[in-house]
Amino acid sequence: MKDLQKMHYFEVPTVMKHSLGAVKNIPEALRQLGVKKPLLVTDEGVVKAGLLDKVTKPLKDASISFELYDEVVFNPPLATVAAGTVKYNSTGCDGLVALGGGSSMDTAKAIGVEVAHDEPVIEYECTEDKKVLSKRIPPLTCIPTTAGTGSEVTMWAVITDPKREFKFNVGGPLVAAHLALVDPLLHLSMPNEVTAGTGIDALCHAIECYTCAYAQPQTDAAALMAIEFAGKYLRRAVAYSQDVEARYYMAMSALLAGLSYGSESAGAVHAMTQTMGGIFPVHHGLAVGATLVPVMEYNWMGEPAKYARIALALGVPAIGMNEREAALAAVEAARDLTEDIGIPKLGALGIDKADIPRLAKAAFNDPQTTGNPRDMSIEAYEKIYKRAF
Ligand SMILES: [Fe+2]
């Protein structure tokens, strides 16, 4: 903790339920939330993977009516949210169920903001010149189909404003889901590349939040366990998609990493990847995977003791090493992990080196630069970007 004078605060408005097969409990969960007709927010990929039935069958069996909104796209733009809001309001829904990854969960949260406030979500962007949220979103159940974003327990939704080519945040306790229903069996159909990208995103949330200026004991505790689970189980989940134990602990890694966000933001990796995602249609998790190690190489000196602890959490036999050796071993352990699970470099994700100056400037201006453990500059971002190619 860097600032002991500041009032730190940690709030979790979300009930967390998890088990193999947890999704079968959706009718009871909705009853407890008082929801009679939810809008089910999801995307085409979830439907194609055959996961939609896992939610709709128990609903139909329990005679619970629902409306389906399956038009979510990744890096969801404002129009996707607005269309969902129209569907919610025109069909008499009284609650939300998000089934999918971060895009579906964030879209559902943003629809919730629009329904509750009767205004576009962009009016509530987290900047000083916008409005402050005043109403809780309608009861939202998040059912993640990936293990990465942690959006099921975070207080954040990230939405893309195509006009500005910018991904903005809306957040606070009023935006958080009422219930996270985590069923690792829904993760078995994730393709290896998605497992790798989303899993490394979870690890990155934990590493960034553990070492950023906003860290506090509650978020530290969640982050360390998230790092340990990712270090132990991410390779297994990528190698063998049906490894139920690995899927369970990666789901917990993502959830704990989401909790480690607390009420604040992450650091340089997310400043880089969030701004990049507003400009290019790049998969968030893979972009995070490509930039995580170059940022760690730069950042370790700002929090050497915490980096040494990360090495231990990642399974490095760091006892007996001095602090510098252990901190650098954490960077190498993260490098080994990203290479083992096949995270591509930025060039392979369609980013051009010629865009580095623009991307570095955007990252520097992103609010998440503020919490980074080492002072940042546009030049530093340019160097880090070059190392990610
Ligand atoms: Fe992320």
C-alpha cells in the first residue's frame, strides 16, 4: 500500500455461487432475485458452442419465460448496448442474465445502466465531466463461459465508442452483478486459443492489481491466490480442454483476479490493451498476453518484493534467492507460461509497428497508467510496445 493516508475501500455487491453443474440452479437463482422474465444476453459463439441450451432448458423446464438477445460482439460498441436496451424495454423484462465472456457480461451491465437511468450508458462514462450513477441496475446474473475477464464480480463494464475509437469504463457498486453463477463445465468447449488468451488475462489482472498503487490487503489476498491457480492450472486447461479440475481452478483464478480489481483499476498492460482494443479489432486476452511480459520487465523494479512473491506464487523455487533474483524470476516464469500456452506476438495479432507512436500516446493518456508501479512516459510505452513484437 503506497498511500496509507488515503481511505481505501473494498466492496463486493455480488453473491458468488460455484460448482460443476451450477447453471442448473438458474431458475432458483432468478426466483431468489425476484426476476420473472429475464433478458438473456449472449453472443453467437456461445450459441454455436451449444451452451445456450444449458441455460434455456432449465428455464423452460421451470416455465420461466425469457427474451433472447444474442447479438453481442467482442469489444461491444454503444449500438450493441442500445439495441439490447430496446429489446429489454419493449418485451417487458425485469432482470438480466449474461451468458458469455467479458463482452456479454459488460453489455448486460451497460444495458442495466441504460434501463435504470433511461439514458445512454455513455452519459455515465467514468470521467469528471459525465454524470454519476444514481440507480442500481436491474437484477443481473452473470454466467461466465470463459475463465478470464472476472467481469462476473467486478464493478466495471467496458464499452467501445466507435466515434472516438475508444473503450470507456462505466463502473461502481451500482453496476456490479447481483449474482455470479460459475459453472466450470461450461468452459470445457472453449477452444485452446481462447483458454490461453482469457486465462492470461486473469493472471494479468492479478499481477497488475497486486502491484499497482491501489493495492490493499484484501485485493492482495485475492490476487496471490489467483496467480497461484493460474500458474498451476492454465497450462493444463490449454493442453487438455476436458481437464475439469484445471477448468474449475481457472474459473476461480479469474473470479479472484476480478475481486483483486477492487474499486480501482489495473496498470500499464490494461492501459495499453484497452486503448489498443478501441482502435483495432484485437482479442483483449491475446493482446494482454503479448504485452504482459514486456510490461513486467519494465515494472519489476517498482515493486521488487511483490514481484519476488509473484515468483513464489507461480511455483518458482525462489527461497534462497535475493529479492532482485526472485523478482526477475517472476518475469521469466511469466515468459515461460505465455510461450508454453502459445500466446502470439502483437504482429501476429494484426498490429503494425508503424502504429506504435499513436498507441503509446493513447496508453499514456489512459487513466490506468496512473496506478502503474513504475513511472510511465510515452517513450517508455514505445519501448515496451517494441518488445511486444
Ligand atoms: Fe483484462
